[in-house]
Amino acid sequence: MSRADALFLQNCRDILDHGVWDTDLPVRPHWEDGTPAHTVKKFGIVNRYDLQEEFPILTLRRTYWKTAVDELLWIWQKKSNNIHDLNGHIWDEWADPDGSIGKAYGYQLSIKHQYPEGEMDQVDRVLYDLKHNPASRRILTSLYNHQDLHEMNLYPCAWSMTFNVSGNVLNAILNQRSQDMLAANNWNVVQYAVLVHMLAQVSGLVPGQLVHVIADAHIYDRHVPIIEKMLAQTPSPAPVFRMDPSVTDFYAFTRDSFSLEGYTPAPFEDQIPIAI
């Protein structure tokens, strides 16, 4: 069993057995038919993944990891907030008629700030510090800009990354305010595991640990039967992650720079409804 599968099963069992329901509260999310989308949740889940040990992708069901990588590149490379720059359709519900999701995600990473070394955006500042100031304890990004929240079609869920170099090892903490465990948990873990691999390679480092901190880890009411079926499945071993070793420029990676060997997820035929 992979570490990612073990943690997912542990988290979901804990949420279902010991979580708190919000059925007595008014909630913002709703289902396509207009019914309120209620959840059962646990506060403050922390998962730790050793990227040298394995690549943290679920085998309990298929994670469409290439599409996840495409979204990661849309945010971190293209620094875009327009779905016309994205190959998938996961953001369609939150886009305006022009394709914009407002001043969210990639938009925030594209904003340039003044530093003693010159003007840079958040991504370029991380790249600069990893190469020139690896001992710094200030290497981080934040998408949660209170000034712009009213112009975001969806507040950022995975909102902060903190990077830390220990010797020649790059570690990172992903902070997430809210997590739909079935639809998005492993999606985000895969994305930010790939990001740590990318940043490590172009900075002459090796990837280490990814720590995922989730403030509100929840399972939606209509997802419970699907989760229960997953809890009864037998996971497979983790696949082997490969990345093109010739890429030394962060902005030169493409979705084809990555591959997985031996990825054999369990059959999964359920349709996952998405609360909006």
C-alpha cells in the first residue's frame, strides 16, 4: 500500500467516525439541483509525504495527474487567471463570460513586488532565493490577498507554500484552508509534489518532504457512499515518478516533462458530484 493511500484511508475513516456535521448550519456550497451541500469535517489535519520514498498518488482510484499538472503549470508558470489558457474544464463553473476567474490564483503570482535585488513576482522570488539564499527562512508564497478577495470568483483553497532548504534537500509546507477530500485531496497533493520536484531540480537540490496542512478537511454528504466503497478497496504500490532531467529552467517544463511508471489504480466508475 502506498503512503498516499494509507493517509487518505486514515483521514477519511477519521472524518466519518469522529467528524462534525454542518447540517444544522446555513452553507454556501450547493449541488447542481440547488440542494445545500453539507459536509462532515475534521479540523487541522496534517499529512507528511517523503518524496524520496515515493510519489504520493492514490491508487484507490485514478487521479488524472496530467490534468492536475496542467492546472499547476497554468497557475505557477503561466500565472494565468483565464480558463482559455487551461486545457481542462475544472474551473468552468467559476469563470465569467470572458473566461476570467477574477484576481485569483495565477493572477496573484503574477503581481510584481519590489525587493532589494529588483522587481520580481512571487514565483521568481522563490526561484531567486532557492539559488542565492537557500538558508533563508522567508521563502514562501501567498495567494490570499485580502485586498483582492472581493474580485476573486473563488477564494483560494490551497493558498500558501513555504519552502525550506536543509543541506541540499528542498522541503515544503502546503497550507490549505479548505479541502474536498474525495474530489480534490490527492489532486492537490500530486500538484504540489510535482512542484517541489520541479523547483528542486532547477535549483540544484533534491526533493524532500511535502507537509500538507488542511484547516477544514471535509467529506460532502453525497460523497459519503463513494468514500465508504473506497475504504473497502485494496490499494496498489505507488508508481515511480520520472521527470525530464535535462530541464534546468522552471519555465521550460511542460506536462510532457513528467511520467509515471507502474501506475495501476483500482477501477472506479462512480461519478463524483461537485458542490459549487
